[in-house]
Amino acid sequence: MTKICVVGLGYVGLPTASLLANRGFQVYGVDVNTHIVETINRGAIHIYEPDLDVLVRAAVNSGNLRATLEPREADVFILAVPTPFQGEHKPDISYIKAATKAIAPYLGADNLVILESTSPVGTTEQIGDWIGELRPDLKRVYIAHCPERVLPGKVLKELVENDRIIGGINPESTAKAVSFYQQFVNGEILATNARTAELAKLTENAFRDVNIAFANELSLICNQLDIDVWQLVELANRHPRVNILQPGPGVGGHCIAVDPWFIVDSAPEQARLIRVAREVNDHKPEHVVSQVQAAASKLKQPVIACLGLSYKANIDDLRESPALEIVKALAKQQTEEIWVVEPHIQQLPATLAQLGNVTLVPLEVALPKADILVLLVDHQDFINLDRQLIEGKTAIDTRGIWH
Ligand code: SAJ
């Protein structure tokens, strides 16, 4: 098995394709976006992830990684395309369907098709049905789910070191996929069936979501009772069997804020706690907005500076970011200008720029002039800042770094 076709060159597909290329596989990276294909073929990257630029450059220079718009014949096909929502919290697997259609003409007997995209239960089996319809001539294709589990910011390390769950649509598919991943993963490979692998991935993110919701609910309770939630969590966590996560402005990212809904969609009657946790976390930005409004109403035309826009610390990823939602809501409600400090981006996203009263400013500009500081992301730059500079200002610290 030497030729690999990776479909989808995003946060998961691109690191995977370049890792495989650097391990000596011949890799075709497929993406529907011409800009992405051209960028990668120049040895450059279109997303930020620590050290990914070096890995991609090496992969392209070695001649083992080539990006293309169309798939090619290969031994292994890895699908790493998005699974967003369609409408109200319903999973949209149309990108997986499109990717399956795209690879179908290139499939050969005994090829292995792996779905890495986080998917609702039953999707891997569905791929098997689609391939059966599109290529009735094919005698045997192996199909398995191997959910990606990498943490943005630590992708390259986790891609190799994390344990991987692999579930095929039959035991032969599982076995074939296990032997493929064993070639480049140092973590343990855990074999199961496709449906369990799908739910395992969703469960991991739902577990985290429920636990963050617990912390966020505590922050509302503490706000009501005038108690410092950060101290509360620290104290309660000194119990040997308690490990509360950190409250924040809400839960962002393309995974934890999305995946639990796939479970709710599949088993709405049973998934009650998972649904409420999602609602608690989704409500948190609104709470922060009302805290800022309450503070602003006590001052005359205050200058409000929001620190951080990404969905978590030290990355540039704005997807589903609660910080973005908070800034947008504040800008819509305040007539005055809202300042945003986000050291990881060069320009505001269109959704904020078009509002007309949001400006991206450097920290040195915001700090001396702002009356209200709304800390939304615990970027290192904000943790490091001289505390004297925030003295006398109203600070709304949603991450607990200044408490
Ligand atoms: N957050 C809190 N409090 C905490 C921890 C996180 O408010 O104590 C917030 C973050 O600020 C962020 C959100 O939760 O807005 C999610 O951040 P995260 O770092 O927990 O996770 P992600 O979304 O970056 O990556 C997750 C990971 N899943 C788990 O840890 C179970 C990663 O391993 C998955 O591969 C990834 O989702 C994915 O692609 O599914």
C-alpha cells in the first residue's frame, strides 16, 4: 500500500497528507478549492498550525505530496471533509457524499476507504451503500471509520501519538485499516466496528462539552451569589475525585460546539443531558454581553476593548468562536466603536468589518484608552501583560486569567 489519496486538505487532511508523504507514501491531496491546491503545490499552507508549514514544504519538496483538484487511483483513500450542520442542528453529510462520488471512478478492487471526518452514526455504512450503487462492478472494497482526534494547536504531535479508534463495516475492513495506521501511528490502535467508532468520537466531544457546561453553569451561579468561580473551581478540584473544567465565554471551534448535536439528532429522546449542556454553553455569550452592557451603562460613552477573537488561546481559528459572537452582539447594540485586539489575525472577518463600528487595534493602543476591557481569549500576550496597565479600568475577565 503505497499510494494514498487524501480528500479534503483542511485542518485534518493537510497534516495527515503531509505526514504520510514524509513517511515515504506517495500522496495525492485533493481539494475542490483551486487556491488551496495551488498554495500547497508551492509548498505553502493556507491555514495556521504550528510547524505545519515545515512539514508541508518538506512533503512537497520530496515529490511525495501533490495537490490536485481531482482524485487519482490509489491504494488507500482517506476522506477528511467537513461535516457541518444543515438547518437547525442537523448533520450535513453532503460533503462526504460528494467526496465518495468523486473517488468512486478511481476505486479498484481491494482498495481501502477510510472516513476520518467526524460523522453521525451510520455514515460509514452509508459510504459502503453509495459505493455499491456507484461501482457495482467492484468485487471487494474495504471501508472503515478512523475518527480524527487531534487538538488544534497540537495537531502534528497528536496525529502520531494519540491512540486511534478504528471501526470497519466488517472485520476484514477493520483489520486492513488497523494495519495501515500501524505504519505511522505510535499510539495504540483500538479496533471496533464502524458504528461504535462513530459514536466514540462524538462521545469524546460531548463529554467535554457537558463538563464545560457544568463549569459555565457554576459561573452563572457564582455570579448570582457573588462568589469568585475561579477560586471555587480551584478549591473543589482539590478533592481527589473532582476535576472541574474552566468556565469561559462559551464553547467554540468546529467540533465540541457541533458534534454533540449529532448525538441529539440520532437519539433525541435519550440525549437529554447532552442537549441541555449544548444549550448552557450556547447561552454563555449572551450572559457576557449583558455583563458588558451593565458595566457600560454605569459610564459615560465608555471605550470598550475586547481582547481576543479566536475560539481558544494562541490560535487564529475563528470558527464558532463565542468571542466573535460577543463582539458582534455588542457592536450591534452599542452605537460607539468597539475595539478588538486579536494578535493572531491581520484583518477583521467580514461579519465584523461590515458592521462599521468594530476596529482591530494593537494591544498597546487599546490598553491606555479603554475604559472597559473584555477578556475573551486567554492568549499568552494577555496573560503576560503588566497588571498595572489594567488598574482603574472595568475588567470583565471571562477566562479567569486576571483574578
Ligand atoms: N473550553 C472551555 N473550558 C475548558 C476547556 C475548553 O471553555 O476548560 C472551550 C475552549 O475555549 C474552546 C472550546 O471549549 O472554545 C473547545 O476547545 P478544546 O480545546 O476543548 O477542544 P477543540 O475543539 O479545540 O478540539 C476538540 C478535542 N476534543 C477533545 O478534547 C475531546 C480534539 O481532541 C478533537 O480532535 C477536536 O475537538 C475535533 O476535531 O473533534
